[in-house]
Amino acid sequence: MTNQKNGETAQSVERAFSLLDTLRDAGHPMSVGDVAHALDMSTTTVHRLLTTLKNCGVVAQDPHTRRYYLALKLLLYGKAVLDRYDWRNRAHPLLGELSRQAGETVFMGILDNFELVYIDHVDSLDHTLRMTPQIGRRQDAHTTALGKVLLAHTSPEELEPFLKRSDLPRRTVHSITSATLLRNELEKIRERGYGFDQQESEIGICCIAAPIRGIGGGVVAAISISGPSARMEMKGMDAELKKCLLATAAQISEIAIV
């Protein structure tokens, strides 16, 4: 009886988070029917979950359309997570200086459950083409320079189960979907100290990333320079941009205490 109850409780939690993910990804208020269709659940179950989440304050409902959307209370949870990386605020001016030097957009990210999570960025002011993922946005780690740098510094015990997965998603024709090729790529990153994204996440966009190290030398985050592939190659992605990136990563590592 206890085991059954625990199983049901876990399933309810999983469904609730799937519902929150659906509302987040939609980007607009959704009806009970819309959510039920997206999650392949009954409207009765979805309505019960939405009512519970609304009572908890993490979901709100438009009084006119009766549609649901994420509530502002979730910002408190996000802020609590980011506050753990309090050095991020001190690092932000350094990201700004790196963006100015490179003339491109700069990102900072961390790894969570083998996904890249963006925790800061500075847009380039020199060009009209901007890449501005929302803070907290997730992306497949193996398709990004930031993510690959972070994967490269994950312990073998944690990394191997991920590499043995047969479903490494392909985002572009350049994405690495072979575990063997990804292992080789991560080994190169460990050897040279930085990594590339050669249009692996988005066609026409290239990135170079380097790790941020905390106390004891462990990697706690990564930073990258991103821009249109032609412009990045012209600027010398493996020369001048690399030099600026590594210098900034070293500076941030001095203040990154986690």
C-alpha cells in the first residue's frame, strides 16, 4: 500500500513538472484542452493538476479567457538558484568587456542533468544579428561549445551513462550524434582547454568556449563567444578570439567560488 502510494505521488510530481514545462515552452496562456492534448492526458487529470498548481501559486489563470500560464512566484525559485552562483554578478562586467573586445555576443552556462543552462549573457553592440537565449533556457549540451566544455570536465562515472545513450539529438547536419565521436571531441577539449561549436546547434553560428574553475580547480561553469560563422572565422576563432576568451575565463575563475 505504501509503495503504491509513493509511486502515485512520484507520478503526480512528474506530471506536474511536465505540465509546467509545457506552459513554459508554449510561451502563451493555454486552455485545459490544449495542455491535455500536448501531454496526452485526460482533461480531468490536467484540470486537477492545474488547480493544485494554481493553489500553490506557481500557475495563474486569466479570469476572462480561463487560460493558464506560469505565475511570477516561479521567479523566486529561479532567483534562489542563481543566488547560489553569487559570483555571477561580479563576473558580468568581465563578460561585458569580453563582448566589447570580441565584438560578439558572450554567454555563460552551467550543466544540469546533461543539459546546458544559460545563466548570463552580454549582447554585442556592434552588429544587428543578436543571439539572446533567455536566462534559464536549456539546450542539448553536446551540440554547443559551452555544453561540450562542461561535459568534457564531468567525471567519467557520470559521463559514461550519458554517452551510452542512443538518442543524442541532431540539431543540424553538423551535430555530433555518435558517442564515439563525442568521446573523441571531449578528449580534445580536455587537452587544449577550450571547445568549439561549428554550426552544430544552429546553421550559420559558430562558438568557442572555455571552462570556469572554482575552488579546488573543479569546473563550475563555462563562457563562450558566439557569432556568425563567417565573421568568427574572419576574426580568428582559434587565435585572437581564443586569446581573449581564455584570459577572461582565468579572471572569472579567480572569483568563482561555489
